[in-house]
Amino acid sequence: MTNKKISLKIVGMSCASCAQSIEKSFNRVAGVIEANVNFATATATVTYDSSQINISQLNQVVVAAGFQVLDEDAQIVLKAQTRLIWSWAFTIPSIVWMLAEMIFGIVWPNQLVYSIGLILLATPIIFIIGFPTLKSAWKSVLHLSANMDVLIAMGALVSYMAGIANLFAPIANYGGIAAMIMTFHLTGRYIEAKARGRSSQAIRKLIELGAKTARILVGGKEQELDIAQVQAGDIMIVRPGEKIPTDGVIVKGESSIDESMATGESMAVNKKVGDNVIGATINQQGLLQVKATKIGQDTFLAQIVKMVEECQGTKVPIQKFADKVTGFFVPTVLVIALLTFLAWMIFPNPLGQLLLWASNFIPWVNPDLGAIYSAIAATVAVLVIACPCALGLATPTALMVGSGIGAENGILIRDGAAIQAMKDIHTIVFDKTGTITKGKPEVTDIIRVGDLKSEADILTLAASVEFGANHPLAQAIVKAAEKKGINLIELENFVSVTGQGVKATVAGEMVLVGSRKLMAEIGLTTTIESSLSRMEQEAKTAVLVALDNKVIGIIAVADTLKEDSIKAIARLEEMGLETVMLTGDNERTANAIAKRVGISRVIAEVLPDKKVAEIQRLQAKVGMVAMVGDGINDAPALIQADVGIAIGTGTDIAIEASDVTLVSGDLTSVVKAIKLSRATFGKIKQNLGWAYGYNTLAIPIAILGFLHPVIAEIAMASSSISVITNANLLRRVKLK
């Protein structure tokens, strides 16, 4: 089995019922593993077995369901705009003609011409400009899955037929109303298409960030190529102010790189030879030569786009409830519309009395029109006002905007369900090394023992001896000397003592650098022992330095905290979340770091294969648990947690296992992710509340005849636009 995933842009969906219909069509096809159709983004995300079905066959599934596959959002907006312009070109004369009759009582030039004129103006709007709506409605009926277009088509056609009946019977001419219903519907569709475009602009912005060309070094000469022609291994020339064309490693030069597009952080990062750089980031200062390591779909930027698209193609659990409601909503509305017509025909007097009462404060209510006219008006209003478009847009639009904001801030959300889960998190579990700490040992203290040597002398001797070792502690001491510009001294008789340290002759003197065990023959004073004990309590590793069998200094090495760890943990605690450290380190070291950073609970000395069990134990005890980690050994725990959060500076395996990836690696991004989750889910609840409330209140008003069909259409379109607008208000959330 060869599983692949594809996103298809679908034309013609008018509501969530359409999306459900297409989704069911996909899931009935052999070879389709999973299909999610997103009404807000007008896309279908399909996971399929390429050995059983191909892309062309998937496109045919969409066509067979009564819809089309399109490549560009711009084409959708352009077509919607064209229909909008032509529909208003015919509708405006109808409105002017009708207003003259409604306000001034002028029927120009006479009743017959007026009646026929309104029908003629409505005809191209209904049957030519609005034909896609009628076609969608017809196909929906054939597939026994009534959608919003069915309601609009029935409302417009009933009104249109009433206009024709006006020529032969004494009922109101609804030809103009039919034109206005379809025109307002097309106006709403155009505004939705434009709003969707704004909501999905995060992906387009990300794609546009990429460089279009690259300068490659070929035979000592520069050659400019299209970015698609760059190959892994090519040496790219990047001048100050230019974008780095693709992911790579610096082979010559040094510079500050603006990585804000990836991390969301404005501070530039210093890079030198051997450092990795990200494609589309900006070289601010030096001239660089960068060896391309990843190209095309393997680049960091391409992976970000992929993760955002995958998130927008998933469903939040609360959406399942909305989908169930939408599934039977349209058929229910059709039944209500039929009952409304019958009620007005059977009980015209009591309902007419209600119209008489309402006419005192609702200007468009006319109680003198008769039972048939009132029945048609109420029925059409019910059909129009009850369209479930807002319901279909409520959840996916908020998810689309939220995931886009996350990408712009270095928070990549792989699964939309994580947004809902994060709001219910009780406890956040942190790995220690590389998550809370930098994961790289650094020299923190140099303590003189006696007056034989200065701190600089102690570091010089230690670094000179450790230069020949390969241990992380040794490398930390050598780097500390390099930072201070210390010149190392040549060694003689270098010996590495496994598990204890190293020794060598430096300038004719024997130097020992290592642990207490290495210094056993020398003997340690009470003062030294006191210093060693204090360092252990501070979670530091003590490296002793001895010269000619006498300890002259102690160098403390520690895995230092990330700059923002204390602030991030404090903010999470303020937000009501319990913080836990889960580490394989000894309990004393773990407690020391937890105390410094402000973590509530410590679970120490846990082997990698036992981390999953600890997460399960916490879930049983406290409920929803999130896990933050960066290493290979964190991957199983990330999967077990209700929400797995990977540090972007960690391993690919950890990132693949997570629901959320923090590109920058800063722990304050965890705070941002929680805030974004809560804000996004808040918008989802607001949108669903508005959509349900709107239909709950509006349908009874329409049944009673208090809503003019045109007012109903305007209200329906406005409800959809308000849901999209409310989702876009997420951009005001302050994450920093």
C-alpha cells in the first residue's frame, strides 16, 4: 500500500451539506482511506492508496457528485464577481421599477408592461446568471442530499412562478423578488469568496516568501538559475539583503540572519561556517556561500505550508456535532416551508391578525395581501432565511485563520483537534534537556583554590588538556576558552582516564582535569568538598583542575536554562496550568533545575521507555495532559499525550510525532500556543452560537410572515459574512 495525500480545490459548494455530500462520495470509493472536505476553504483533503486510485479518478468523484475541481482561488473570485456584476445590472432596474410602485403607487407605463417587465428582467438572472445555483440544486436533489442551493432555487423559482401567475390571477407580482433573491445570494457568494481568500492568505504569504532565483557558483563563476533548477550540493552565493534561496549549510562567511518568517521572532540570529540556514530567511550583513541541502518539497518552508494545509483540512471534534445538525437541517427546512404554506392556507384569519399587529412597527408587513400571497411570502422567507451557510463556515473558518496566525508566529499546528484539546489541558509535562535547558553544557563558574593561578590561567590549563578529549564537558571548557580569546598550550603525554578525566604535561608540568575520582591520590580539602557539594545542589558538574598534584581550581559546567524558561513557566502557572518536569536525570539535579525555573512537580530518573507510562499515570490522575519535548526518546510520550508539542530545534522524529511544533524552540511559544488555542476555540463557539441562534430566532419570524423574502436573503448573507468576519478578528489576539 502506497498512501498519499492530496488537496483539491472544489468549485460549487454552497454550504456544509455540499461538503458532506462530497465527503461521502469519496469515502465510498475503493482506495480512499480518509477524506475531509472543508467548506470554508473549498478544499478536499484526501488520503488515498495510489496503487488503487489516481488523482484523475479522484477528480471524477468530485464531478460525479455535481461539483468541479479548480486550481486557483483567483478564478473562483473572478467568476463570482462576473456573475455579481451582471445580476445587479438586471436587478437595479427591477428595484427602481418596484420602488416607484411600492412608495409612490406609480405603475409605469401600465400594469401589464410592469408585470411582464419584471419577469423579463428576472429571467436571465434566474436561468442564465444563476444557472450554476439551479444546476447545483438539481444535482443535490438527484443525490438525495439537499443543500443551500436547493433552498435558494426553490425560493427564487416559487417567486418567479408567482410573478407569471400574476398575469392570470389577482396575486402580487413576485418576479422582481425572485431576481433580488438570486442577486443577493450571488452577492453573498462573492463576499464569501473574497473573505475566504483573506482567511487563507497565510498559506499564500508563506509560499510567496520563497526566493524565485538563486546564484550558483559553477566553475568559480556565478550563474543565476530559477529556484526549481537548484540541486542539493550546489553552492549558492547570498549577498547582504538577499533571501537565502533554499535550506542549506554555510560553507564560507559569517552573518546575521533574519529568521522571523520561520520563528516569528524579530531578533536576527548570528550564523557562521557549519551553521544551518533556512530557505527564504534574509541575510542581513555578510557575504555568504551556502551549500544547498534540501530543495523543493523537502525544504523547511514547504513543510510549513504542508502542515498548515493539513491542519486546515482536518476537523475539530465540535465540528462533528455541527455536521450532524447540518445533515438533516435542509430537509427539515423543506418540511417546515411546506407546513408554513399549508398553515397560511388553512388558518389565514388568525395568522392575518398577527400580520395586522406587526404592521404597526414593521414597515414591509402588509396585512391586506390575502392568504395566497401571504402564504407564498412566508414560505419563500423560510426557504431563504434557513440556509445553513453560517453553520458550515463557523468552525473551519476560525480554524483556518487560527492555524494561519500560528504559522506566522512559529507555531505549526498539524491537527485541528489539538486546538480543541489544548483548551482543556490540565497539566503540561516538559522534558528537561533541550526543552527547558539549552541541551549544551556551558562553563558557569571558575573557582580558584589557593593563590597559585588566576581564573584565566586555570581555564587555559584546563582547555589545553581538554582539547584532546571528545567529551561534552571537555568541549564546553574549550569553547569557554575560545570565547575569551585564550591561546592554548601544546601538550605532551596526553592520557584519557575513562570515566574520570584526562591528564597531560603542559609546559613541563603535570596537569590533571577531571572528577573527584581522578584526584583521589591528591586528597581534597574541606573547602573544596564544600564547593563541590554546593555545585551539585545547583545542578552543576564540577571539573577539578590540578597542577603538580595540587588542586588549583574548580570549573563548574552546567546545561544552562533557556533564556525564557523561567518566564514561560511562570506564565503557564498564572494561566492555571500545572507544570511537570519528566527527566532521566538524578533527582537532586532535576529538583535543583525545577526550583530555579519554578516547575510544580518533578518526575526524575525515568528511563526513555518508561516515559509513556508516566504520561498515562498523569492522565489517569489529572485528566488532559500535554507533553513538550525535543528528542527521539520523547516521540512515544508525545504521541501518548493528549497534545504533543515538539520543540522545532529538536529531532525530525519528535516533530513528526507531535500535534504542534514550535519552530523557534523557545518555551514562551508554548504560552503563545495555549493562548492561540483558547482564542481560536472561543471564536468557534461564538460562531456556532451565532449561527444556531440566528436560525433559531429567524425561522419562527419567517413562518409568521414578518420577514420580507428580500430582507431574509440579506439577513442570511449577512450571517455568513459575520461568521467569517468574526473569525478574522482572531488576528487581534496578542500572542507576544
